[in-house]
Amino acid sequence: MTAAAASSDLDLVALSGEIARRVGVKAERNAPLAKLTTMRVGGPADLLATAHNAFELRALIRFARARGLPLTLLGRGSNVVISDRGVRGLVVHVRAEGSRVDGQAYVAEAGVPMARAATETQRAGLSGLEFGLAVPGTAGGAVWANAGAHGADVAAVLESADVLVADGTEARVPGAELGFGYRDSRFKHQQPEAPDEVVIGARFRLEPASADEIKARLDDIRRWRQAHQPLGIPSGGSSFRNPADGPSAGELIEAAGLKGSQEGGATVSEKHANFIVNDRRGTAADVRRLMDRVRAAVVESAGVELVPEIVFLGDWGGWPWPGAAA
Ligand SMILES: Cc1cc2nc3c(=O)[nH]c(=O)nc-3n(C[C@H](O)[C@H](O)[C@H](O)COP(=O)(O)OP(=O)(O)OC[C@H]3O[C@@H](n4cnc5c(N)ncnc54)[C@H](O)[C@@H]3O)c2cc1C
């Protein structure tokens, strides 16, 4: 099934015109998505609209819901593999990037890059978001994932999230009610293409500290990442979740002798076995096939069933596909 055939029941020309008239945002038809993800794979969105502020974000979500249109949120695309067949309905690229320091709190719209949150709060002499430097995603994506690194995570510092709920109302939900666990939140358990709850903004509660000391911690994190992660090459970060106990996913993959394993343009990184890197010619199918192979090999070698950390977005119907990419 091609993207064009699958979307033939949607009148994309009419819908994109309506989005322009009602929301005031341009919606591109059959828009390539690979370049909006860190893995650099995947087919087109039926419709792609960029929300540059929280007002546009709310309006686009309400439009999709009112029309019963499949709706997919995309932050920095740093935790996803988008199908080569693309994504049906409307993809909203979240670029609402307003932020401010409010006393000891940092208030961010959903599209604020976490690395920027880390440096802005450092300059304000507020500690707690240093780990954001290691997370190449947005504040909204970080809340969704309960992203974390270097012994810290979103759950530890999130005071509340502003959430647009399915009935169109908006709620300020305390962090304690968001179901946070290891790389987990209640947002992760919804349908990626019909999310009931969308994160519009976040308020982080931080601690005053010396800007110089925070800067030293940011420098340490930068050095650690350079030394341990394959940066500058397309990837989706950690491919699998770490098991609750025992060796990490990376250790299990390395012990199974899988470093350097390849499927098409996708390779298990030599630098960090839990990263899959794309030589820029890889397809989403290459990545998924390699992840399937890694899973099977680790079951075989260690009896452990690894669970993907990366989310597969879009049309993956009928996977595994025979033969070529799509
Ligand atoms: C090189 C590299 C290193 C990484 N290191 C780390 C690390 O150290 N720690 C860590 O935790 N993660 C890490 N990651 C993973 C990733 O950066 C995080 O999971 C991040 O939080 C994802 O944010 P995003 O904006 O890119 O989300 P996306 O990948 O764009 O989206 C992920 C999911 O969240 C949903 N979503 C996005 N925005 C919203 C919103 N506003 N409301 C509701 N749902 C939303 C999407 O629909 C999708 O299902 C790394 C990734 C890479 C590529």
C-alpha cells in the first residue's frame, strides 16, 4: 500500500486550505518527515503543520480532533523511527519555543529544546535541568518520556505540565500525577496517532546554585557524551530500554557480539551498542529489521527480551514486510 493510496480517502487539498483559513498555519501535503527526525528515516506526512507558538499548537490539535483526523505530535524526532510508508493524517511539528525564568521556576512551551533549557537555567543560576543537555528533544517530548540522564530526570524537577485534554479543555497537572517511572509517563500509554493528552507547556521547580558550578557540570556532561555516544551521525538515542535489573541493554547487545551488525544502511554503533546509527542511506525498515535481529540475538544469548525505547510512528501495518523497504 503506498502513501498516496492510503490517504486517498482524505481530501488533503481541502483540509490544508481549511487549516490555513481557520488556524492561520500553512499545512504542507505529502511532506517529507525524515529530516525532522534525528534518525533521518521515514516517509511523508499526509499533512504537516508547524506550530510556532502555544496558540497555534492548541488550534491545530483542536482542528484535528474536531475533524477526527489522525494526529501525531513531533518534537525534535529524537526518539522515533517513522515508517517508510509515512504517517496518515496531520503531523504537528511542535516549535512553540517560548520560555522564561519565574523566580526559582523555569517555564517552557512544549517545543523548547531541552539543551536550551539547560543553558538558560545555568545562566539564571538555577540547578536541576543540567541533564537536559544530554537530551536532544523538546520539553514536551521530555515530559512524555520522563527523559533523564546522569542520575536526574524530568520527574525530579517537574512541578506541573499544562495539558490539552481530549474534551478540548486545558489542565495544569502536578508532576506527581503524571505516572512517572523509569523513562515512563502516562502520556506514553496513549495512541501515538490519537493522543488524548498533549503537553502544551511545563513548569520546572529548580534550586538556586552558582552559575559557574552549574556550567562545570554542563561541561562534564558535554565531555561524557562526546566520549560515549556516536554524536554527529543520525541515530535515535538508546534503541532499547534497560532491563529492570542485571546488565544494561548496551552490555547485553555487546556481549551478544552485535556491535557493527548491519541491515542496509543501519548499523549497531561500535561506540555504544544500544545506539543504532544510520549512514544516511538507511531506511526505517533497515532500522527496524536490525532491531528485530538484535532482540532475537539477545533472547538467544542471554534469555532477555529487550523492549524498544524508540517509538515506531506511522504506517507499520503488516510488519515484517517482505523484501524491500516499503
Ligand atoms: C543522540 C541521542 C541521545 C539521547 N540521549 C538521551 C538521554 O540521555 N536521556 C533520555 O531520556 N533520552 C535520550 N534520547 C532520547 C530523546 O531525546 C528523548 O526521548 C526526548 O525526550 C524525545 O523528545 P522529542 O521532542 O525528540 O520527541 P519526539 O521523538 O519528537 O517524540 C517522541 C514521542 O513523544 C510524543 N510527543 C512529542 N511531543 C509531545 C507533546 N508535546 N505532547 C505529547 N506527546 C508528545 C510524540 O508523538 C512521540 O510519540 C536521546 C536521543 C538521541 C538521538
